[in-house]
Amino acid sequence: MNTPNTTPNNSLPPTKNWRTSLVGTPLGWAVTLVLAVLGLYLFATHTGHMLSALPYLLLMACPLMHVFMHGGHGHHGKRE
């Protein structure tokens, strides 16, 4: 017996972006490990340069969070 499809027409399957396809995969762990080692190397060898750049990095934190954490524009009205 066939049952009617009760899912709404506007529900689409979740789309995969680079973040969701990278989290929890071996490639994601490798990228995280490489970035951590690179950060430790830079801190160990260029501490003075990193500390002098810290005020600028703090000033750039707000615009960078808006760019990378909002997920793009055009999604403001869609609440599920």
C-alpha cells in the first residue's frame, strides 16, 4: 500500500559545504594538526613579531567573525 508523501515541498535536503564535509574526516584532522604545528612553530620562532601583531589581530577579529561565522548574506529571514 502506498502512503502519500507527507513532507512539505519546501524542505530540501541539507546542503554540504566545505565545513561540514571536512569536520570529522581524516583530512580535517590532518589540516587541524598541520595548522597547530605551524602555529606553534611561528610562536616559538617569531614571538616578537606575533606579539607586535596582536593588537591588529584583535581589531580584525570582529570583521573576520562577520565574514566567516555568519555563513553569507541572504539567510536572515529563514528560520526553521
